[in-house]
Amino acid sequence: MSADAAYDFDLFVIGAGSGGVRAARMAAATGARVAVAEDRYLGGTCVNVGCVPKKLYSYAAHFHDSFDDAAGFGWRLASPATFDWPTLRDNKTSEIKRLNGIYQRMLEGAGVTLFNARARVVDPHTVTLTNADGEVSVSAEKILLATGGWPWAPEFPGSDLTLTSNQVFDLDSFPERFLVLGGGYIAVEFASIFNGLGSETHLIYRGDLLLKGFDQEVREFTCDEMAKKGVNLHFSANIARIERTEGALQVELTTGETLEVDAVLAATGRKANTSGLGIDVLGIELNSEGKLSVNERYETQIPSILALGDLIAGPELTPVALAEAMQLVDIHFHKKTPRPLDYDTIPTAVFCHPNIGTVGLSEEAAREKFSKIRVYRTDFRAMKHTLSGSQERMLMKLIVDDASDVVVGAHMVGEEAGELIQGIAIAVRAGLTKEDFDRTVGIHPTGAEEFVTMRTPARY
């Protein structure tokens, strides 16, 4: 119900991404007067320039392997398959417009007031809204900051010639030669996508191994598999400069090597999108990572101003923002006691080729936390590839605390790893033991059955 008629709204949400929309809808369902301001597009990064288009492009890139695999099963293509970039790009755009419409109808159906405007906080209870029609001010008992993240790219000579993940989905023409700078999940996903679509692909990373923070063996295995698929990996390297030449970009690396490509993607990370919000004037400070600090009630240093998602510490994942939004509404509108999310058992997937799925602790983190662990692992060619001829391999791995027998980590590299690890995440979140896994009957023949048939530790 409405908290205070002295304000225009009970909750004003800045940002119509996944977390902001979820919080707005759920709060409105309690009878609260809710408004959302968004000056770009409904659905945020995930729907427009993140999860959704990325997964659609990843699907497209897998057909390259599928056409090759089909021959071993007796299929013959009448003519060599060709890829048409405009078809993929335009169909993606149509799907995103459809999703934008769904988000708008969901908000309107929930009774949420939607402002197509740029919002700025001017005091603990007031927001100014600016668009082509001018500027207005509205008041709210609580203001939720849900503006997400924004791509960050380093500066060097010619850095203005690079693309970010906001732009790469909508290129006018397909880059036959593609270079990705970075070593995180966004970088490896786009390197896999463009490699699968047919680009000569280079991945440049300043470190000696991709995907910092993931399990070491998973990282090594993934690098090997990506290289087998044709991605050119350049470690301990960075871009020194980029110059435009006739019909190409000349990219000089810090190693002295020069590459000629058609497009360069800077996938070097994301930062909290706090620019222009007005929080600096209010004295709300950012932490060392440039994010907002909040308490268990998602309150900033000013209790009436809340924040969630990529603006605060924690995994930068859409399901995390959704979970935080539900928690926030439970606390502030259902008056429930805060129950902090368990960030240690949040599963994640990397949609590189092959996919990565992971939940819980890496082997390295488990060794630091527990006095003794058991590691179960296996890698193999999937049955499909005994006929396809592909040399792609799968990795499956369980990390077990030896003292309690609890499975504290599960990791997979292979086809549909994200789909499979979701089920395993329930087991890890529930604290099931290795004995529970062992007593579970597997489904044969599947790759997934390996998670319940590994009996002998590979190491301690």
C-alpha cells in the first residue's frame, strides 16, 4: 500500500533493466505507487546488448560445427553452406523489439508509471527528469538506482577505432578478420562467436591464461579447445596502437607483431553506470571498484536511496539482479527480515565454444578454504563425435570437502554446459554430499551421467 501521500511516488526506479523492472513490478503489486525512468531502451543490457543477442549469435555460430558434424552421420549438403550477416542481425533486432514491447506491457499492466527520460537524483527524495519536452521534478519516498554497467575500454593511439559490446551486434557488414582485446567472459564469448561465424579471429590478452577467477583447469582446458577450433590466442600481449589503412585496420601489439583486421572489439570489462546520476553531489561515495556500497537492506549511505545489480558488489549477472530485486521488495514493501543472498553458490555459464558451466568453489579456492579436498575429474570425447570426427572434448569436475563429503564445487566445459550445470547447482546449493551423487542413478548414454559415476579421486 501507499506509504506516504506527501510524495508523488512510493518508489522511483532509475533504470529499466532486469533488476529495475522486477523491483518496480513487484513493488507495484503490493499497492505501492511506482515509477520507472529509462532514457535508452527497456530491458537494459541483457535484453538489448547482452545476454539475449549474445545467445542468439552463439546459436548462429554453432551451425558451422553442425554442418561439419553432419557428414559423419550421412548428411550431405547440396552446396557449401554460406552465412548471411544481415539476416542474423536484422532478425535479432526484430526479436529484441518484441521483447522491448513485452517489458513495456508488463510495466503498464502492473500499474507502473513509465518516463522516457534521463533521471538525476537531486536530494534524498527528489528526481529531475529530462527529455526533449523539457525538465520536470518528481518526489518519492524511496529511490532505487538500477542503471547497471557500461563497457569500459582502455585508451591508446587509435583506441577510438575500437568497438564495444554495445556496438558489435549491429555492424553494417560482417568482419572477415576480427580481433578481440580482453580475457574475460565477454571476450571469449565474442571470439568464439565470430570464429564460428567464419571470421579469422584473434584474441589478445595481457595475461597468460583466459578467464581469471575461474577454476585453473577449466581455464586451461577452455584455451586448448578454443585454439583447436581456430581462435588465434595471443597471451602476454596488448594493443600498442591501431591505424586505419585502406580497407583495414593495422593493429600493432606490444609484442611487436602487427595484425591486419576489419574490426577490433575492446572487451576489457564493464564499470558501474553512475555517470550523471547525481550521487556525487549527494555525497554518496563509490568503493575502490567504482561501485556503490549498500547494507543488507540495499540502502546506500542515504537510507532512502537504494541500489542493486551491477551498481553494487557481487556477480554481474542478470539472475543476481532479479534475486536482489525480489529481496529488496520483500524488505521494503513486505517488511520481511533481510536474508542475504548466498553469492558463493550462484551458478554461471560462459557461452564460448565449447560452453563453460560452473557453480561453487574452484579447486584453488577450495584448497584455501578446507584442510583437505578430493578432486574428481574426467575429460572425454562425447559420443556424438565418434562419428562426427570432431576432436572436441568435454571436461567434468567435482570438488569435495574431504571432512564433510560435501560437494563444494562443480565445473564443466562442453556442449550445453550451462543447461546442465543449472541442475547440479541445486545439489551444490542444497549441500549434497559425494555419497548423494554416487547413489544417484545416471541417465545413459549422456555426458551428464559422468557427474554421478566418477568414483576415484584424481587428486587430493
